[in-house]
Amino acid sequence: MSRDMSSELLPPLQPSFILRGHSAQIHAVHFLKDNTRLLTADAEGWLVSWSLASKRPVAVWKAHDDAILGIGSWGQDRIITHGRDSKLAVWQLGADEEAAMGKTLPINKPPVTTPHPWLLHMLTVNTLNFCSFAMCLDGMPQPYTLHKAIKASKHPPPILVAVPNTIDSGGIDMYQLPSESRAAVIHADRNITTGMVMALNIQAVSARLQVIAGYESGHTMVYVQNDPGAQFQRLYAAQPHTQPSPYLRYARPFACVDISLVLSMAILPSRDYFLTSSADAVIAKHPLPAVQGVWKTELKPFKVVQTKHSGQQGLRVRSDGKIFVTAGWDARVRVYSCKTLKELAVLKWHKVGCYATAFAELADCGPVKMEDDISIKQENETESQDESALSHRTSAVTTVQQRRDAKAQSTHWLAAGSKDGKVSLWDIY
């Protein structure tokens, strides 16, 4: 039997786990704490932190009064949430805070007054665009006194956060945290009609800052600031998402929108190009200027692929830079090759549209040293047999938990959130 025929007879891939806890559609998912936690956020403002070892909630709270647009992590214990209530919040959720948090899932109607983590920062931002925030480490050298204080306190380094401009929906505001000061502003391009900002990404290396924006018109632009305080220069503009799609057969999550609007984007770990997806069926690969040096690429996308699948959003690239994933309004989660943009897999489980995806960070987890945990040496031979048995049972329980944690951290997780309020967890290559 040929390989093609045998592959057709194989049963479809099934998710490893289904997390059922939200009563509203999932808008964002995010792995953190070395893949020991998964954050899920919904359209009613609820946020759930799941233990990937037990697949149970460890913290549940209502982070916003409206839908959550995006979530991220800052260091090991800080969580950033961006809501439709025009708020961007930074929460601290460490092990001590988790112990005091509520565990009742949103589907079980917990009280709105459920405990919250410690709120560190709150910014008032624009959320009329349905555009989530973007963030990166602040590459600017910090004053020696501040750097020394950060290192001594073990606080995470400063970050930059980009959001649509408060007044001009085609502009971009950037804030620095923890100072909460506005770091820069990019005004809307007056020579090109772009409409609202719909997707953002930023990266900083030393004093050089790159901002990538996707617009309602289907345009994608790259802005660069070479020195602090200098004006941003637009180095790249393309419009690969332009044509109405004949393949749009499914209900869109936006009521009245241009079919060409950019829904999501992601920068490759190599930082030499980025990918965009749109409400149309196009996925495009775009060039990025070298972090050091001058622009040496043509002002057009490297590659534009007509996938015949409209409404792909939540585009995320795995940390090894080999594959990326999209969430489809047709309830399909698709995995593509970063190099060729070829479709590699279609994950089918949800019955309604998918809006969010996330990859776990790939990391080498050393093997659990079973002999260090299971074998218990008796330091005192006169110790009673009961005490010895109790110590051995305690050690065995600890070992089981360590094995579960190690497995959760080393699994190549892919999470997908859907309109049905469920999150599917897939173990992919």
C-alpha cells in the first residue's frame, strides 16, 4: 500500500486534553513560567491560569470589565492583560499569590469579587481597534543605579508596550514599564489611507527600535527609530492583503469589516522576516531590515500564498522558527512551514471558529533523577520502621509531581482557543 493511501486511512489527530472552564469565547492563550502554566482569557474579562501538570486551574479572576484582547508575561510572575475596557494591567501572580486565589471556573459562575492578584500597573489605552498590545524588552541601556537596583531586587528588566494611539486610530503609542511613561509616538501615514491599526509587533536591540503594524486596509508597514527621541522612519510598506476572497463562507467575528484587514502577525526568532495573516485567505512573508546595517531588501513581500482558507488569525511562530500556526474562523487550526509556507497539518476538533493559539517554548528538560528522589538512606539505623515508611511515601509523592512537571515542561504543546469557550491542547512534533 502506498504511503499516501496509508496516511488517508489513519484516524485524524486528536487533542491530548480539552480544558473546559470558560462560558464565553476564548480571545487569548499564553504559556508562561517555563511551560508550567497556561493562561486563557475570554470575552467576558475572565482570566484562568491552568497547571499544565494537573490540567486544573490554580488561579481564576475577572481581570477586566469587558473582553480581553491579549495577554502576555513579563518575567516569571508578572502577567499583562489588555481589555476592551480601555485598560492595560500588569498583575503579579507568584506561588504565594496563587495559593490565595480563587479556583472556581467562569463556567461555574464565580462571584465577581473573587480575589485578584496584586495589581502593579494600570494604563488607560485605546481599545476601539480590537488590536491587542505588543511588547518587547527595552533595549536602551539603563542608568547604572537603576540597573544595579533591578539586579539586586531580582525584578524583571524594563519593557516597551505598543498600543494603538489614543486619539488617532491609525497611530501608535509606546509606553515604558515600570515607569508608565510614554516612550514614543508614531503618527498615522498621511500619504496612504490605511484605516485603523489592527495588529502590532515590536522589537528593540540596543537603541534601535522596530515597530511592525498591520492595518485595516491590508497594508503592512515597518517603522524604525535609530536613536532615542528621533522620529520614526517608515522603511517598508506593502499591501499583500487586497483582494476580496471567494472562499469566505463562515461567519466573521467582526460585524462590518474590510475583508483585507490584517488580523495577526509574528516575527521569526531569526528576526530577518515576519509573517502576516488576514481576513482574506492570504498568508504573506515580509522582509525585515537587518538589526545592524542598512535596508538591503526589495520593498515587497518575499512570498504571498493564497491558502483558500479565509479568516486565519492568532498567528504564532514556534520558538525554533520552523513552524507557525493559525486559528481559523472555519474551526480549523492549521500548522505551516515557516520556510515554504506550506500547510503541514490541519487540526480538527472544535465545531465553531477558533480565535487564539499559542506554542509552548521549546527547551531541553534534563531527565528526572529518580535515584535522588526515590531512594532514602537511613541516617539513623535505630529509626523506627513507621517513620521510614512515611518518609518513603512522601518522597514517592514528590517524585510523581516532579515527573508530571517535567513532562509538562518538555511537551511540545500547542494550545488553541475557540468560540465555544474550550481550549484544546495538542502535542505536536
